[in-house]
Amino acid sequence: MPYTGQMNNPLGVSDFLEQVTEDDYKLLKEVQQQIERLSDCLDKSAVRCITPASSSCRLVTIAVDGGSSLLFPQFREISLGMIRVSAFSSDLEKQPEPVVKVIKNYELFDILKAHNGSASASLQGKRRTYIQKLFSESPLTEFSDETGIQADDLGEHIYKDLESFTNIVRSVLEWAYIVTLAKRYRDAGIKVVLVRDGRLEQHGVKDSFVHKLKDYFDRHKTRIVGVVKSTKLLREGVPSMVILRWIEQHASGTPVYFQVPKALMDYTFGFERQWNPDYDGSFVFGRRYVGKFFPETFSPLQSVITFDIPWYFADDKQQIEDIISTLYNHRSVLYGGSIATVSEAHERASIDSNLVRVVENELRNQIQQNTGLRIPQMWR
């Protein structure tokens, strides 16, 4: 609601407009020229129409939640982090039980240092012990057997701080669950597209981790796709305007897809290891695609989604078409043209505030009964 007289102040408009000068217009003209140059990097022949034929592949989506969902977050040293990985199949077939892990922060802090003396050097030791124990339990034992990935392949960054530790544990548990599903369907002889909620990448670990994981998926030619909900390509000005121009040119009444040209990926992400799976030291193993699955929308960028397809399918057009046909058959207008099962899987993995509150209240009572430690109620 405007203040009194605010709508009658015409000088307020000119005060702002006067600060946009000829130099600004020159720069913005160069931006326009950049958009035109980048728009020319997409070859028309690279834009493919989606065949709405029935795909022979089943689709299963995997999602992870938690890590930053803490019990008792105001008391960091004794807080607990919760992680859950779950899957959803479009045909409602029962999937493996969700992976649920609790990260006990009091195991990873020197919270008794006043009694034991300064023991900060032991923090990494505590966290290493935690990781070694995690790799001796399911599903990481099976993950290690399948991929050859060991605890040492996580490297040193994981021990830097608790946030890095939690984020990497969360990602590794998700990959372990994906490998479990891949093996299950491969052993059963069932063609499946596995959809990860997020990019096909893993950073913050040693190169050996990425190489072994990439080798596993390549060896079995696993049909895995990363559906990317939030990306600079659609969020930032120049790349989004370039994609908008492509969509306006090529998606006229027909669902289409295309691989994002290198020039736009390089402009948007800068460092080649962030987007090129062929680059030495890259932590990604998917090539980025754009799809417009509902051609008739109110605005051109509606129902535009981005997704990663593994580099080892780069020259196999039939595999790419089968994968995209599978995604297309599960698109939903309710989810902005994206893949409905991604949201379904995330709902099943979700650790929402109500669940956190219930678990926290129950645990608070149990801790006080068993230890005498009273954790006060605090506003979140």
C-alpha cells in the first residue's frame, strides 16, 4: 500500500531514469549482440522432434532429502541430522525400502573438550571412523562391491567441516541407492530409465571416486538421467534469453529437445570441468539437454526443462531417443511440464518440518529420561 501522496510524485520516476546513461545503453547493446552470437551456435539439425511413441523402458525416480534437517539445531554440537533416500516407480511397483540415516553430530564434535583438554586434532579421526563404519553397513557395502569405491575415495574435503561432511554423505547414500536399483533391474532383465533429482555430477570428492562411478555406469550402459529443476541456463538473463529465442524458433506446435551447445555451456558455467564430461578432472558425467514437452503454453519458456544424459550415449541416437521418449511419456502439466515422478519421489523422501518436530519432541523426552540432560524448547 503506497504512502500518502506517493502516487502523486512524478519526480520520483525521473530521479531513477536519469541515472541510466548512454554508456549503459552501449553496454546493453553489446549484451544484445552477445545474445545474437550465442543464438547462432545451435544448428537447426540438432533440434529433434520427440516421437510420442510408447517407450519400452520403465521409469523410476530417486530423490534424497535431509542432511540440513536437524534435530535441536540451536544446539549444534548435540544436534542430529536426518537423511532419507527413496524411489518412486510410475507403475507403482514396490521399490527397495528407503535408506534412512541419522548423523549424530555429538559423535563428530569434541563436546567434552573442557574435560579432555583441547582435542581438535581428533575431529578428523572421529569423522574418518564414522565413514569407515558407514562403508561397513548396507547399502554402502553393496555399493563398494559393485563400483570398487572405498572410503578413501572420498578424499579430504569431506572432513573440512560438518556441512561438507553431511552433504557428501548424503550424496554417497543417494548414489548407493541408485546403484542398488540399477543392479536390481539389470539382473531382472528389465529396461529402466533411472531419474536422479539433480545433475549427473559429484564434486567435493577425489577424482578416483568420480572415475569409478563413471566407469560403473559406462560399463553397464546404465540409462540414468539427471533432471535439473534449478539451473543458470533458465535462471540467468543472457542464457535464458538465448534459450527463449531457440524455443520460439523451433518449438512451434511440436515437442522438441536438443543438446545445449558448448558455447552456451561455457558462457554460463565458465569452468569446463563444471559442464564437460570429457574434460580431464571434470566432476560431471552428463551432457545437458533442453526439452520443451508441451509446445502450446502461455509463454515460450513454460514447460521447458533441462536434464543430463550420460556422455557414453553421445553417439547413440537411438538410446537418447528412447530415454527422452520415456521422459516425455511421464511429463505432467501439473508439474510445469517436468517429470511428475520426480515430485512424487521427492515427496516420499521428504523430511518436512512436521516430521522433524514430532521426532524432536519424542527424542527430547527420551534423552531426559535416560540421561538427565534437559534440552529446552526453542523457536525454530
